[in-house]
Amino acid sequence: MDSILNFFVRQKKLALVFTVSVIAIGLLALSSIQRDQFPAVDFEVMSISTAYPGASPEDVEQNVTNLIEDELSNISGIEKFVSVSREGRSSITVTLSQDVSDIDTLKQDIRNAVNR
């Protein structure tokens, strides 16, 4: 490593040419990178939020969260789901399996299950 550094210290013009070349190649590569203002991103996670105004966390869990969890447990393609019940609301995070071929259909099945 020291020999390479010593070489470039002694050959200042060559070091300058090398540095300019690396910068030029970097700028060319930067200009060829595809950029989208709004790229299409598909996450394998869905979030379900519900409101039950005035209800205790136990009531939310029994009357809302557990019912949705029961429906979700019947859907194949869900890797796991985690729920939190709080006063007047609940939140369920659903992680979809990565080996599902049709994510859109699975997401629609989850929406239908929540709406039941």
C-alpha cells in the first residue's frame, strides 16, 4: 500500500490524471442513473387502523381487534400480524409473505376481511 502511495506522490501529473479520470467516470455514471420523481414502490407491509371512540383498550381489543385478527388468520399469504389496542383505537400491522405471486389480490383479500 505504501508503494502505491509513494508512486503517486512522486508522479504528481499521473495522480492528477487518475483523479480527473475517476471524477469524469463518476459524473458519466451519475448521468446515466435512472431517476423517477415518484418511483413505484411496493411494500410487503399493510397497516390497519381503526377507531372506536370512547372505548377502553379492553373493549377495543374484544370488539374490534380480535374480530379483525380472526378474519386475517384465515387468509393465506400473511406472514404475521401484530396488533396494538389503545383507548378508542387499534392498529394492526400485517406483514405479507414474499413468496406470494399476486400481491394485489392478497391486499384486496385483506381489505375485504377488514370490511366484514
